Amino acid sequence: MYDDLTYDIIDDGGDSEGFAYDDDYYEQPESSQPLASLLHLLQFCVKPTVTEAYASLLQLFAICLAFRAVTQIVRLPDPFHHLVSSLCGVLALYSTFELQSAYPAFLALFGAVVIQTTHALYSSGRGYTVGAVFLLQLLLCELGLVSGDTWERIRGPQMVLTMKIVSYAFDLDSSALKFDAVAFLGYALCPGNLVFGPWTPFGDYMASFEYDAWDWKWLKRVLSSFFKSLFYFTLSVCFLEWAIPDQGSSKFALVYRDALLFRVGHYFVSFAAETSALVSGLWKVEITKPSAIEWPDSLVQVVIFWNLPIHRWLKTYVFRTSLPAGTFVAVMSTYLVSALLHGANAKLSAILLSLGLYTYVEHSLRSKMAEKFCACIGPRPCPKPCSVHKRHSTSNILVYAINLLFTLVAIFHLAYLGCILDTVMDTGENIVKDPFSRWAELGYVSHFTVGATAAIYGAMAIIW
């Protein structure tokens, strides 16, 4: 969710920043033996960066564990639980962002005021009003309302808080709940998903007080998420640039590596978020599926499994509410809101809007092909056995080949789209001059490929 934090959490003024960026750590030692090189990497990159980063993360996990212990071991009324949640959330913010934590804390209070005001003024349409107000504040922050360095650090919590505030307002409109300022602040500032996310609905937050199983099943999920985050962190910070160095690698290998660095950083943040959520008692949480992204059935699957909670939020509160205007409008509105949620960053917005167009074209073409040829080649995998496409199921060699082709094309698109996202924060003149220079170097080949795909779909629509 917040891919900036892959590097930000180890950038707190110490020497650890050098471990992430200094090319010396990726050079071969004098012995030039693979084992010696690997030991060099473990000593000078893995050990210091993991020690530095997880010292901060363990503080967050400890706060989440304390929150769960106080609210579940001691059975007290809900207002006490919400108060403890708010206090622990503020403490989690301060332990991570120090004085900059004032910004998300103020946003939560501002959210309570706006929801209370709209709730008092009218009984419907609150979700749209609140959504417009808080998406606008994200855009204004991106445009300079908050200083650049500060905004880069707190963008993540601001994004999660905005999603919580908007979903709470829409749920009020649907009469799914009644406004309670104390309960809202407890939900908004819940330490389990405030710093890293993920967004969870208000109902899941309330259910966390009832789930009091301190058993092996819970501990196994916590440990699994923790070690996955550790694996992807070391892969992102140390191993990928060592395995695919700048010198001696082909252009495509470097493009793929740079895009993969961003994706792996996202996996690290996602599993760290899962860990904090599970430790705090938010049991119903699953954020990402790396295997479905790295070897995707389609780009549609990538969008879904990239961040399951955000997909659920966008589908519930954006796509379905804009669907009456048409499928294309609903799809593009969803990606536009997603771009605004991420702060309207030029590169990320371009990627998200491109993905909106890519997935619409791919979904339309594959759905048309699956219907015309009665084959399991749609944008989503068919169940096994498939009762609809009996003639050409996934066991058919031609069907397998077509699906494999779409998978390889999706991997190509992901490498192309992600290569412009630096794993280090964009600064200076480089981003001002040409943020899309990598795409230009590649001749915008991916965009032209999608244009050709759209042309094929258009021809099929005319013929059939």
C-alpha cells in the first residue's frame, strides 16, 4: 500500500540509508567467488538494514500486541476499547513518524467533525460529500499544502485514514451503522492498520474485540506474515540489485528488475501490514498474493490481487456507485479515484490510468473470445471442471497456449509500466524534466501493443 515506506523506514538519519543505495555493497569482493560475494552481501547489506528497519517495526508490533491484550483480556464496555484504540494509534504514529504524526492525528479529528456536520445537515449523500472533501485534501497535500519531505512520509497513513473516513460515511448513508464519535476515532486510529494499512471496514474493527483466540492458528499466521515481510524486504533492499547488476545485464533485464524492485517492496509493506493487523486482533485480513501477480492469468487478476482491501474498497464505494453511467466510465472512475488516493503522483497516476485502459481492453477482448469460441480463455480463470466451456476447457492444448500468451503479455506490461517507478524517492530536476523517460526509451511499446489489442477487439466486435 505504501511502497515509499520500503526505504523510508530505514531512513531516520542514521548510517543505514547507505546500505540501501551504496553500489559498493553490490560489487564483487576480491575473491570474486559467489559464496564470498554472498557473505559480503549478508554482512554489509542484509544484517545492518534488517536490524535498523525491524527495530522500528518491532516497536509497532509491540504496541499492537498491547492494544489487543488490554482490549481482549480485560472485558470492559466498548467506549473503553475505542479510547484504548485511539491512544495506541497515536502512540504507533509517534513511534514511526515522531512530530509528523500530528498530521494524520489531525486528519482523524477533522474526519469526525466533517462526518458529524454532514450527519447533522442531511440524511443521505454524505458519502459523496465526505469523499469529495477528503480526496480533495489528498490532492492539495500532493500539490504543496504539506511540505514534500513530510508528505512523502505520511502519505500512507493519510491514504488509509481517507479510505476509513469515506467508507464510514457511505455506511452511514446505507444505515449500516449509527454515528458515534468515540467509536469512529477508535476505528480511524486503530494501531493495527494505521501505519501500514490495510483498510478494513468498521465491522471488522468491531469484530476484533470479539475474536479472543490466542492459539497456534493465530500465532502461525502472525509468524508467516512476519517472515514473508522479512524475505521480501531483504530481496528488495539487497538481493535483486546484486543478482541483476547494472553492468553486464541486458536492457530488458534491467527494466524487469526495476519494476520487480517496486513490486517486491510492495510485498514487504503488505506482509508487514498483515503482521501488525493480525497482532492487533484484526483477523479477517489478506492483502496481496505475489504468485498471482508475478505469474498472472491476466492483468485483471493483477489489479485484484495487488491489494485486496483497496480493490474491495474501490469496488464497493466507487465502481458500484458509478456503474449506472456505464462500464467504461465506472472502470476509469475507479482508477482515477485510486490515483487520487495515492496522492495524484504523476508517475503512479499514469500507471494506474494506463492499467485502467489495459484491463478494460483485455477484459473486453478475452470475454468476446471466450464467448465466441466457447473456450476457457476469459479474463478470469474458469473453475475446474468448467461447466460452460466443455468443448475447449483448460486441458485443451490451444487454450493453454492462448492463456500462456496472455500471461507473458501481462508480465511484459508489468515490467514496462513499473520500470518508471524508482525505488528511491523522486527528487530534483529529473522528475520535473521527464518522468516518463524510461517509457520513451522503450518507444512506448506497451501502449502501442494495447492499441493494437484494442484494434483487434474492435474488428471482432464489428465482424461478430
